[in-house]
Amino acid sequence: MVIFGVALLAICMLSGVFLGELLGLSLGIEANVGGVGIAMLLLVLIVDHLKKRGKLSQAAQDGLGFWSAMYIPIVIAMSASQNVAGALDGGPLAIVAGVAAVAISWIVVPILSASKRKEVFDGALDENHLTGGEEANVRNIK
Amino acid sequence: MLETLSKVFTDNPLIVSFAVVGAAMYISYVISYRFTKGRIHGSAIAIIIGLILAYFGGITTGGEKGLSDVSIFAGIGLMGGGMLRDFAIVATAFGASFDEIKKAGVRGVVSLFIGVILSFVVGVGIALAFGYTDAVSLTTIGAGTATYIVGPVTGAAIGATSEVITISIAAGLVKSILTMVGTPFVAKYIGLNNPRTAMVYGGLMGTTSGVAGGLAATDPKLVPYGAVTATFYTGLGCLMGPSVLFLMTKAAFG
């Protein structure tokens, strides 16, 4: 049934957000630490587990798929409810700081995503290659 | 007649938002196809239209929730609010591959730390250039440059003035909006076309709404990877802002 997929999604989200709140409390900060991220990881693991055993019916997958597809319209509704006027009211300091942070982060993206850390990480999975500094493309060829 | 229509709208806010967003998306996709031959993604145009509407909603009502402060469009706020947004973001993980997340995991975590510190340092630098010299204001503005939640959380914790907290929120909003609008345009220059880079991107930019919107307009398949790291950013920022980052700023600027 469709609701099984939607319920699975809801349970994952509630568990993740709950764990995120607990994590925030235990760190002594007033914020949810990665609740949505934890929920996503839970969902990926559970779906993977259920699919491998053929326990996730097509209808249940449709329930998950519907909300996944509603994501873009929801993001557009989100953009329409942003405090755009407030952002511009913050004055030149706020605008310059926001723009500079985004521009500099953009520049760093290719540096970070193509750095040599990848090999160290891959190597950690496979002890033999721990010190092998092979090309970054190795993984892609596989 | 008009009153009855307005009553139907205000009585069914969420349903109105489905119709309005659907219509806005249809128009956006037509614009995308007719005028840009699909080069600018329909959802990028829809997000820009949404932000423009939010601006006019904000200046006409003086509220903080954009178009949704206009009573007949209140449902937009419900549809685009935190609850359904997070629900749909979690749902995108349905199409994600755990192997990809695992492969880029370490890199995603590294990018989170670099992302928070980088945005913070940029914010502090700009605040210095604008004449702020005390550690509390510098830290708050730096934290706001991370995200618009980290700014006020940090500012409240270290006792910043409300003027500075407002600036920090605005800086975070600018970052979020620019990320939403700009991501599809810079994507090809920064190699943002695979799950690994998307995870780094989420960690570096950190604004969940910005990353989620930006990636949706770039390639919806990348959304779960960017979102999975971005959702940890605000928590990490709230952890580091009033503590490590404040102490460092205090040590540097007294």
C-alpha cells in the first residue's frame, strides 16, 4: 500500500530529527544536529535492506517516489516564502558578506572535490593502497 | 463574489499553494523552453520567480515570510515551510545510492568543517572592513555568514546587540538566496555534476534551503547528496560559533 512507503518515510524523518535533537542536547547547543541528514541515511539503509529482500512493494515505492517528486515544487514554495526584503534591508555589509562567502565557497568546491583526500579514503577501505597516490580517476574507471 | 472567492482561498491554504506553485512552474518551464531553449532550467526560473514574489510579498506586508504573508497565499508558507521541506528532502534519499554517500563520506565531513570556518572568516573580514572591531560583533556577523540560524544563535549566546544580530541574519539570507539562484549557473564551471562534488558542495555552502534549491535547479539527482551534508552544517556552526570561533576571534581582536 502507498501509505506504507509514506509511513516509512515519516518514521525515518521523526527518528532522525529526534536523534538530531538528542545530539544537539548532548553537545549543549540549541540546534538540531543533522537530524534530516540522519533521517536520510536511515531511509537509504532501510530501503536498501527491504529492496534486496523484495519486501518493498511497488505501491510503497510509489508513496516514497511521490514525495521525492514533490520536492522541487516544495522548494519553489520555499523560495516564495523567503525573507528577501529582509535580506536586502540588512544593508551593504550583509549583502557583501553573503556574496563574498558564496563566491569564495564556489572557488573552493573544485579544489576540495578533486583533492588527494579521496585516495587516502579509498586506501583506508583497501589497506594495500593506503600509501598509493594513484590518479583521482581510478574509482571512475571501476 | 470576490469575497466568496477570497474565503475559498483562505479556507484551503495548502490546496491554493498546490495550484499556484503548479501554475508558476508551468509558466517557468514554458519560458525555459521558448526563450532559453532549455539552457536555463525551468526550476531555476521558477525559484527566481518565487524569490521576486517573496520580495513583493515582503515589502507590501512588512512580514518575514515573503509571499505567504499575503493572506490568500498563506498556504505557500505551509507548503514551503520547514516540515514539508524536510519531509521531501528526506524523500529524495529514496533515489540515492548508499555506496556513493559512503565513498564521499570523509570528504563530505572535511568540507563541512572547511565550509563553516571559511564562511566565518569571510564574514569576519567583511565586518572588519565595515568598521566593526569588537570580538562579539565580529563573531556574530561571521556566524551569520555561515547560515542565518548560526548567526542569531551565536549572537544570543555571546551577547551581541540586536542590530548586529539583524545584520548577521541578513548576511545568511543573502548567502542562501544567492546559492539558490546561482548554483545552476556556476555548476559546470566547478564540476558540480556528480554525487561526490554534490556532497562537498552541500558541506561547503551549508545553507540547506540554498543547496536544496540550487541543486534542484541544476540536476535533481544530486539533491540527496548535497542535502545529506548540508543538514549537518547549521548544527556544526551552532556548536563552533559561540565556542571555538568566538575564542579565536577574541584572541585575535581582543
